[in-house]
Amino acid sequence: MPILTDGALEVFSNSPEQTRRLGMQLGELLAPGDVIWLEGDLGSGKTTLVQGMAAGWGSADLVTSPTFVLVNVYRRPNRQQFAHMDAYRLESAEDAEQLDLDALMDQGPLIVEWAPRIAAALPADRLHLQLQTVDETRRHILMEPRGERYQDIARAFKDAVYGN
């Protein structure tokens, strides 16, 4: 049995700045309808990674954790939106569905922190990112694509980070 699933990728970040840069590489690859599933303990770098994703996607907006507002929406000049959801305070997938996830995905990518809490409301095809704290500054990021689109994203991300 393999240690990693097919198409999975492990990345280590040595600083918050490097985590942000990795996010930028990923953000450049995102399109409307893409769903990014984020898992990780408090302080594991999820919001830092999303800051990079939003910047790489093309938003100049300040990215903050949406814990108390549930969804932050960041824009780019062409009016597309990047939705950053925090499901930590949601009780169920039904709660998430009331936020009209389909409309959010139609406008741009949807990034969901604490995604396992609303798994049933999210599409089966998505990109799983699991962040783990290694030490005060280092993070381990496991990327697992689910579906062909996300395998393409993972391959392009790998090429961008490590070269062809």
C-alpha cells in the first residue's frame, strides 16, 4: 500500500513567507469553480497559505481569517471573486448550503478552512491540502488531488515549485 495517494504531493515550508509564496504558486492555477479543502490545526498556516493563494490569483485585497464572518470575498479587477470560508463555527453541511456555495463557486475559487466539518456540502472533486506544524516556523503541506482537474493543478503546482 503506497504511503501517498496517486498524484499526492508533499511540500515543506520553512517560513511564513515561503508558505505565502507556495500559496501564490497555487493561486495562479485556480479558476472559477475550483474547491480547495484545507485541514490543519490552529496556527498551522492555513490563513497564511490563503493569503498567498489570493495574491497569486490576482486579488490585492487584504486577506484575514473569516472565523467570525464565515466567508470573506476577495476581488480582482475583472470582478471575479475568491471566496475564503471558515467552517469552524458551522454545525453541519446544511448550514454551509445556506451560504449558497454554488453561487460562490460560480464567481471564482472557493477555499474552505475546516472543510471536514461540511464535507457533505462540498463536491467530491476538489484539492485537499493538509497543513501540519513541524516546529515554530516549518510546515508540512500534503496536497491530495481528487478528480482530473485537481490532478492537473497538482502537476502544474509541482512543476512551478520544483521545475519540470
